[in-house]
Amino acid sequence: MRITDLNLLVGGVGDALRESSSVLNSPEPLVVDPENGLDDETVRRAAVTLAQLPAPTVLTGPVTLPTELVAAVDMCLTSVPDPPRPWVHGRVDEVEEMVGRQALAALSLVVLLRTARSMSTWEAAAAESATYAMLLGSAPFHDWLDRRGPGHLKPHRRPPVAQDRAGNTLRLRFDRPEARNAIDSATRDALVEALQVAAWDPALLIELRGNGPCFSAGGDTEEFGTVRDPATAHAVRLTRHPGLALDAVASRVTCYLHGTCVGSGIEIPAFAASVIADPATTFRLPEIAMGLIPGAGGTVSITRRIGRHRAAWLAVTGATIDASMARLWGLVDREEPQ
């Protein structure tokens, strides 16, 4: 659905739009490409409507559109190369395609990002966990599980997180190179335990790396679906949350990224005070395509680094960005050969 006149977002017409634009009735984003109704009062009233619509919202056009309108939508797309934050140089059809395929997950994501802006880190992570757990019971996620087929977990050949200490530096490494450092429950628990121990020594500096071809290919998808009770999955996340464990010592953590960083492979390190990426590193959030949302704290950590609008675009489209773009956006702090 496309809107070019902001007057269609105000008054009784705007109220009716809440029903007609819902992903229950129209599994697509609401695209706002304003040509009319750009006076201050109409913009203000339209922004109120947009902020509460039960559908992902996309603003397109020049980067000079009113800031109140920009703040009200979920994504801002423009044809201008290298646009300022929060705009993205991207295509509407990419967003439309994914929302059309995974409308419930996309809506859950953007509503979470809208509402979590004023929350503390713990509150926002808890809200993410609850939303993720809800989607674990959804039909789209179970359709994805059916397409994946039975999971085949790779056995651990060694402790999944290697540790050594040099002076006041604790060096941690994901050590499942045969699984591209996919983060299963054992890896998660080992990382959380190491970070919790490190929290007791305020003088300890922490480095986090990954052995093998990449830092981490994200959550181990072979393990997805093994916890069939969403409420239990929520409780596990609140008890053993690697992002929150890292956030507790974030000022002392430097993460060194390389290769393909997928899902939790960027969500977790994004909590760190310093993120250094090899120039060939790439980043991607694949969860929406599975009927889920980022679940390792990414809606908190990534959003606070690059902003709500760009985080929504990155997650909804599943687009891959390189280290240069990640640095320009603030997802990583600097590039350095690994």
C-alpha cells in the first residue's frame, strides 16, 4: 500500500487505515512517498497515525523530508547515495518482498523497535526475548523448520570457547571452526560463564575472537526448534543471555571480527565498547526469513549503534553489508586486518 497524500493518514481516514493496512489484511509494508500534505499540522497528525499502525512503515523520497515524519516510520529509503542517518540507499521492493513473505515477524520486529527506545538495556533485551519466544510458536517458523528438515547437531570436539590469560587480558575464542563457530546452547553457556567470571575482576580486559574462517556464523540453526515450549525458551534467554553478559563488562571488551558474521555473530559483539573488523568482513541478520527476529540482543545492541531505522532495514531485508558500510554506520568502530 502506498500513500502520497499525508491527509489520508489523519482524521477518520487515518483511523480506518489501521484496519486496512494491518498485515492481517494486507501482508505488505505501508509505503509513504509524500507529495501533498506536508504542512506542519498535517505532518504532526500523520506522524501520530504512522507510529501506531500494525504494519511496517517505509518513508521514501528526499532526505530533507520533515524530521517528525522520519521519526514516526520504521525505515527511510532514498535513491541518494551514502545518505545521512537514518536514511538507507535502498529499494522499496526488497522490503515489500520480505514483508510479503514474513509479515508477522516483520511486524513483531518493528513494533518491538518502536516501543523499546525508552527502555533500559535489560528491559529491551527482555522484550526482545518475549517477542522471539512468541514467534517460536508461530506457523511461519514451524514452516521454516519443516523446510529445514531434521536438525543434525555437530558434536563438540573441544570446549566451544577457548580461554587463556596474558597478564590482565583474558582472551576468549569461539572454537568450533568445523561449524563456522555457530553458537549452540553449549557455546552460549560457555561464553556467559567466562564473561560472568571476568565481571568479578574489574581490572581484567577481555578480547573476543573466533577461530577458523569466520568469527561466527550465528545461532546454530541445527539446534533451532529443539525447545518446543516458547515460555521455557524465554526463561532460558533471561537466565543465560550472552549479550547481557557481555554488556555487563562492555567497557572492557574488544571484539575482533572476520569472515562472515551472521545473526548473533554480530548481535553479541555489538554490545562491546570496541568492535574491530577485518576489511573483508561481512554482516547479515537472517532471522526474519525464518519467521523470527534477532534473538541474541541484536534489537538492542545493533539499534543503539546504528539507529532504529537502519536496524529495521538490515533485519527485514536480510541484506549483507561490508565492513566499510558497517564502519560508516557505526556498527563497527574500525577496520583492521585480522
